[in-house]
Amino acid sequence: MRSVVLRRDARDRPAAPNRRALAGLVRRPGFDYPASMKKRVYNFAAGPATLPYEVLEASAAALLDFQGKGFGIAECSHRGKEFDAVLDEAIARCRTLLGIPDTHDVLFLQGGATQQFAVIPMNFLTGPADYVVSGEWSKKAADVAKGLGGDKIRVIATSEATQFDRLPAPIAPDPAAAYLHICSNETVHGNRFTEWPSHATLVVDASSEIMSRPHPVARTGIIYAGAQKNLGPSGVTLTIVRKDLYDRIPKSVPKILSYKAHADAKSCLNTPPTFGIYVLLETFRWMERQGGLAALEKRNGEKAKAIYDAIDESGGYYKGTVSDKAARSHMNVTFKLPSDELTDKFLKEASAKDMVALKGYRTVGGIRASIYNGMPVEGCQLLATHMKEFAQKNG
């Protein structure tokens, strides 16, 4: 890969808004003023999720005309010099933000995190592997792996008996296991590993918290994450793989499902999701402008605190679905109201205040506020205010 010089230039700055088109817009705190719509709501969707407006604006401009070339970024050949430069820069900025060492490759794959549930055991199940089940997604990962590995897949800890209201304990993986798999943040149940456990080959599904804080990449074997929560649109899966693991891949694994084959082809073994990768690049640029992952972690903590304080100060009116406060997610805040009728009323009144997609996952119910990097602080403050006012009126 050719060297990439990371510098702040015109590409790092969001496109200037159309000021004439801004007249009469509803101005919502925490957002730039879009030229194409009357207002921008606070979208608490779990994924695909809200993205920074600067990222959307710059990506939309590139979709129409990439660097003044007369064609859009989605029209570039994945073998051409234009996209190759985008790919190189995206990889380089991702490495810088996460502090990824040379021992690991950065891959942009397809199929979502769900496909990785199968591809990981196909590539690396050289013996028994240990799984921790802390919620909906880690349970699905273990179930898929069992279909491929049978008794080789061992669930060594689970909190399913308490509806995943806490992290499983104790976690005592076999040091000789082929790998230890965890989901670091459970989108559905709203719990997270504040500290990732240790193992010689730690495999982490970080889909719903990737790049929301610094991650200990150097001591992991694999990190994988669907992009549609913190990084960009659906269709891209960021995967970070330690290179020494490639020796484990059986020759029987088809190239399209081999991590090494994708690494050798720099994520271009087949046609990659070119526009999605470009949006990731704009997101990486935006993250750098925010001060990096440590700054984002601080802001995300403030956002989560505003909502959790509203829960904790409600006198029991709101009940968080995670009983262990130390395990509360900073990305997906989940709680319940006294009844389904009140939940429906809460959602309707929140929508009238331009807060949308707050309904909890179907297996949990209640409320789920997904507050990824792209959610402004003001959105969480508005939700907390709504919670307090709603409890006072309906308590």
C-alpha cells in the first residue's frame, strides 16, 4: 500500500451550506442547518442510525460530483485511481483513530456482522472455542457457530436467565481455546463490557459501539462491526484482523469467505461497497475534527448520563432494563414505563417534539434510545427533559 499523508485540506472541511436556501428553516440545536429540509429531527434509531450532518452533506456532494471530475464517487471503478485513493485514506485514518498496529489488517467487507458469525468459525475454529452470551446478538453468534462447530462451541457464561440485565459472571475462558468471542455492547438489552476481557485470541463484535471510545485493538485477534450505527450506512462491515491468524484458515474455505484473501486484495476481492466506504472516510475525518475517540467517549458519557439521571431520579417511574449500573451501555439506553399504554403515549408525545425511533426492541419492549456518535448532546438533553415532564404529568 502506498503511503498516505494525512493533512487537513479542503477535503477535511464540510461543504458550505446554501445560505439562501436556509431562510425560514426550523433551527434545531446541535445540527447544522440543512439546505434541503425544513428541520432535522433527533433520530434515536438503533441502526441504520443518525449520522453527523457534516458527513451527510459532504457525502451527498461527492455522490453528485467527486472532486470536480464530473462524475460521482459511486460511479468510480473500484479498480481506478480515484477509489484506490479513497480506500488508502480510509484505512490510514482508521488506523490513526484506533491506534491499529501493523500486526493487524483493516478490511471493509460486506454481509454485516451477521455474516461474520459464520465466517469467523469457518476461518479460525481450529479447536474448541468459548462464547460469552450477554444478549440478543452474542446469543445469535453462538447459535450460528454451533451450527458449524457443534460441540466445539462452548457457552462459558450467560446472563439469559435474568433477561440479560447484567453481564455474565464469572468469565473464565480456556487459555487454550481457539478464541474467546464476546459482544462488547448489546444493542437490544443495553449492556456493555466497560473493560474487554483478555484472551490470546479475543474476538469482539463491536458493532454498536465501534469508535465511540478508544478500543484495545493491539490485544485482540478480531474486531468486527457493522457500519450502520457509528460509522456510516448499512452494507459495510469494518473488520480488524490480526495477521498471524491467517495461518489457521483451512484451504477448504472459499476465497470470498477467507479473511486472508480479502486482505491480499485490499478489500477488493469482489466489488466493495464503494460509496459506503466513502461515507466511512468522511466519518473518520469528522471524528478527527471532534478531537478523536477520547473526546467522543467523553461526549458520549455526558449524553448517556443525562438520560440515566432522568431514570434514576424518577423515583422508580422509569426502570432501566440493566440492573447493574456499571454495565449500562453508553450507546443504547433501555428502560420501561409503568404500562404499555403509558409507553405508547410517551412515544407519541416524543414524536411531536421531533424525537423519533424510541420504541424498544420487540423482545424487550419499553424504550430504547440509541445515542451513537452522530446524536448531538442536545438530543439527549431534550429526551431527558421530556422524561421528567412526562413523569410529572403521568406519575
